[in-house]
Amino acid sequence: MGLKRRINEDALMVRTERGLWAVADGMGGHEAGDVASSKTAQALQQLPIVYDIDELVDAAAAALFKINHELIVLARGEGLPRTIGSTVVGLAIAGPECRCFWAGDSRAYRLRAGKLVQLSRDHSLVQELVSAGMLRPDEALDHPQSNVVTRAVGVTEELRLEIVSGDAQDGDLFLLASDGLTRVVPDDEIADELSGSSLDAVADRLIELVLHRGAPDNVSLILIRKD
């Protein structure tokens, strides 16, 4: 939950037997962010059984589009001008292939042979400014609008998911995390910690680092090692 929030607005979805994992982060500063993240995770948890990786990701996307509509209707039903939203990042692995899908600034990484690669790309205002050459990467973290995301479940009528394909090799280590981790622990430190042998120990160490640095936000993470 972190050290400064009164409720945890993150949710996790783990279906290792299906090769599917996801992290959802309820929109900070909005009402019912925990409802949005929970509904997002549940929608992925209840996907029908399919065996083709592209069919699985298509089913995940369809479920998220449905939840996007439901959250908008829920927000409007309260008669208040509010948003009930959540970022989401998901990973599917089947054999030598992987797919990453996301909306928002929760991230996916892969560590292979000691090299950390960010699979996702933040859907955020500062990332757009960086991509446009209007902001240096080192200025992004402390930017006053660093918490403004440009895509999320439940925020706009049309949910725009981004999906990337890749390979998954034996020994690869994947990390899914809410920004409660990545805003506090930089990528080089994440890479160092992921080099540890035990996944439980790695997870504990990353959480300890966040707590030691004040844990200003909820923090959630999933580690997946490809065998």
C-alpha cells in the first residue's frame, strides 16, 4: 500500500497455468480507483480458455474494451463529473513467443543475459514530450505533470491498447510493475536487483527499496521467469 496512501488502488492478475499475468493501477486522485483496477484484473482473470497466444491477447483486449465501457457507465451513473479509471499492463507467454499489452504507465520489462529492456512505452504526457524532443528523459521524472497519463481503462469512450510481440527464451525474466516501483527505483537498479537468483528474494528486495525511499504510492509487481 505504500506509506502515504490510505487504500491500495493496485490489483494483480496471475494465471501462470494460462501464461497470462497483469498489473492494474487505479487512477490516483480519482474516486474509486480501487474499483477500476479490481474490475480490470477480474476481467482478465475470467477469460475463456484459448490456446493460441494471439487469440488469448485478442480475448484480453475484448475483455478490457468491455470493462472500459462499464467503468464509464458506472461513473456517469453516479451523476458526478468523475473518472473511474485504471492503467493496465499485461503479458502473455506461449512457447517461444510473448505478447505485451498495456494502456497507461504501468510497465513491462525483460531481463536477458543481464540486459534490461523496457517492453512497454509509457502512455503519459511527459513521455509524449520526450518523444517530441521537447523534454529530456532526465527531466521527465520530476516534471510537475509526470503523473498525467494519456491512456487508461475507463477514461475515454475508445480504449486504445498498445500491443507488442516478441520472443521468450528460456532464462528470460519478465517484470510487470505499477509506477509505484518505477518512479522510485531507476532502471539500472532494477536490472541489478533482477540479477538475483530467487524470485521471492528479488521481489522482497524491490519492495524494501520502495519502502526505504518513502513509498509515496501503492507498489505492485509480478516476476515471471521463462523455463
